[in-house]
Amino acid sequence: MVTLSDQEFSRFQRFIYEAAGISMSPGKKALVAGRLAKRVQHHRMASFGDYFRLLDSGSAGPELQTAIDLLTTNETYFFREPKHFEFLRELALEARQAGQPFRVWSAASSTGEEAYSIAMVLADCLGEAPWEVLGTDISTRVLARARTGHYPLERARHIPQPYLKRYCLRGTGPQEGTLLVERALRARVQFSQVNLNEALPQLGSFDLVFLRNVMIYFNGDTKQKVVERVLGPLKQGGHFLIGHSESLHGVSDAVQPLVPSVYRKR
């Protein structure tokens, strides 16, 4: 069995930091070895060093994205941190009263549960009024999963029952034990690959941005740069949500705190 040396691990640490801004601790060595071992075997290579040289060669092609996909952690579920969705509901109802369109960006959407949770709230509050949800992630693998809107049923445990009945279909037969986000709701959510560690493409402007449970993977310098980029498309007076275990203290003064994990752009 191929083993990952400390020197090889340090190369992959540098690789994922340069590609995605993620600072990987020494405790992640076993995770890296486990996730990349199949790629080493797939290419019939003798060592992780050989695989790194492929990635570093400039001719890795799609393998480069495969490695990034494997080394980025994607943990999410529907209606994670419910108070944020209560806050979203308040903003959506305000937008309806004002007759204004409403755009939300899920900036690290992973497999899509956050983006679809946002969409359920907006569909409920705004109906056919103009609203949009954009979900982005660095990983093409998780985005492909997100676009299907198809999930194991156990992931539905935090979806409010009325939403589960209105916006999800329960699988039967071969699809038993799964749920599918209904087609009309899926059509209101767009997914696109975006690397927050690079200059952003033109995304338009947003009333609300979710960037939750992502900054824990960044060092201080990367955190500042990512937050600065992500706040760019946020409208003045728009709102910015981060994870409950995260803080913008010393990271940005472009937003002011309202309550823990909720900020408004100055």
C-alpha cells in the first residue's frame, strides 16, 4: 500500500492553499492520503509524489479539478442554523411589501442544500414575485450533485414539514429512501463554479450573501481577501451571514454586526 510521507503531505498542503486558500492542518494527513489514494492507483503510480508531480506539471488537465474536489470538505444539510432562515424570511417579506426583486448568493453551496433551503423560504414568501438564488462552489463534483436536487431522505430531517410536502418529492421503488427537490423550485436556483480565492466573475448584485462555515479553513490573510471579494457584489445596506462559530473581528470593517453571525454592509 502506498504511504504518504510528511514531505509529500506538505506539498499537498501547499497545493490546496494555492488553489483554494485552504489551510490544512497536520491532522489532515490521513484524510489527504485516504482521498487521493484511489487517484494514485488510477494512474498506476508508485507514490503520492508522482501524483503531485502530475498536478504540478501544467498538463494535468481535468485531474487538477479532481484533486481540488477531493481535498475540499463539503459538509452541509438543509436549514442548517435555523435562525438565519428566520432572518431570511423577514427580509423576504420586507422585499415583498416594497415590491422589490430579491437576490441571494450561497457562496459556498457545496451539494446545494443551503441554496435549496433559501429557495424554499423565498418561494413561500415571494411566490411568483422576482427572486433568484445563486449557489457557487469551487468543486465541480458537488455542483453536479447540487443541480440534480436529489438527496438521501435522512438529509430531510431539518426541512419544515410544510416545505417538505410542498417542495420535495419522496422517492418510491428504486428511489425509495431519497427525496427530489421539485422541478419548479430547482429551476429558480442557478449553480456555478466560483473559486473565492481568485477574482470573481460578474455575478450581479445581491441583497443577501451566505458565507457560512467556510472561513474556518482559511488563515487570517486569506480570510480578509475572500471576505473583501464576496462583499463586492453585496448591495449597500445588504446583509451578510457567516457561521455561528465564525467572526469577522479584525477581518472587515465594510460591514457592521447586527446580531452574532449577521452583518449589514455599511
